[in-house]
Amino acid sequence: MGTPATRSLTVAHAKQANRAAAYAFHRRHAGEYLWPREPDAFAELIDARQIYIAEEGAHIVGLCYVADDGDRWEFGGAYVEDELRGRGVAGVLGRVAIATTYLMDEPAELIAHVHEFNSAPRGLLVGLLGFVETGEKEIPPIDPPPNMARNDAGDVVGDLFRFHQAALDDFADWFDRFDGTVTGKSGVITQLTLNVDLWKQRASLLAALRELAAGRP
């Protein structure tokens, strides 16, 4: 078999116009490891410009959010369609979401929860997105959805990851090199357009990211 064909995607904020499609994607892929947001809470994240999507034409093929949960922010809900795995799409989506959040809101703390049985996102978080595993485990204070996987004690347990703001310097390097394409495994190429208003002034934002990286470990 030959190399998979080049795909052309757009990374953007989810908007109310595609709220239904974005929420359907989110719920469809929540599965046993991802905690689904309720419809009203999801709509609030869209209004706050905290949900990011990857689109191929009119179809949503990837999604994540960086949500203000009060005392801290959370990166979560990250998922790309199976046929796009290994193409680097999740890394671009995550970098755009996290960098945009720091430029707009400068969160004091950004964390991620990973279900204790879920191995898939750990390499993305640590290898590409600047998170470190804290060794802490958290059990949600409210009853989890019935479809989520439980351990032998009947609990849904999340491993806690924390974002190191110093990683924004690496993000700036990546954005500086980004030419609209990303090369994934086996040399497969994906074209990616960043349709997030902030990144239309990319050059002026790189210095801001570096300043943020220098300001906190």
C-alpha cells in the first residue's frame, strides 16, 4: 500500500453555528474514558471560545477544549477520528488551544485528567504538549456517567497531569517553523489552516509566548 493521501484540515474555534455537530462529535467519542460535558455546559464553553475543532470541509474530525473550571483550567476532550491518528493533527489542535488560552487568559494553572486505564493520550500530553504526570490521582466528587470504566473498587479514577508554562517556549519555536503542513508517521502529510483570529498576527504572538514561558516554570 502507498502513503495515505494528503488531507486538508482547518483548526478553528467551535461556534454556535456548528454547536450541534461539535456536541454530537464530543458525545460520540466520549466512550469509557472521556467524561462527556452536559449540553448547556458545552454551549457555555463554545460561547467562551474554549472549544477547538479540526474540520475537513464541513465535517468535524477532531476536538478538544481548554475550560475554565474555576480554581484551575483543564485541557480535555481531545479526540481525532481514527483515520487521522498518527498524522500529527492532535498535536496541532492541542498546541493551538493551549497557546491561545495562555495568550488570551493566562491561566494560573492548567491540568489534564487521564482515566487510569487510558494509555492513548499520555504520549501526546507529555511528549508534545508540555504536561508532566504528577503522580496524583483524583476521584470525581460527583457520580460519573454509567458508561465510564471503573476499577475493582467501583471508582472512576483519573491520573493528574500538570502543564509546565515553560513549555510555551517550545510552542513558540513550533509556531515559528509551522508552514501550514505537518508530517506524521511514515511521512504522511496533512495541510492545516489555523482559522483562529489570534493567529492571523502570528509573528507578534511568538514574543508574547516566550515572555509567558519565562515568567513561570
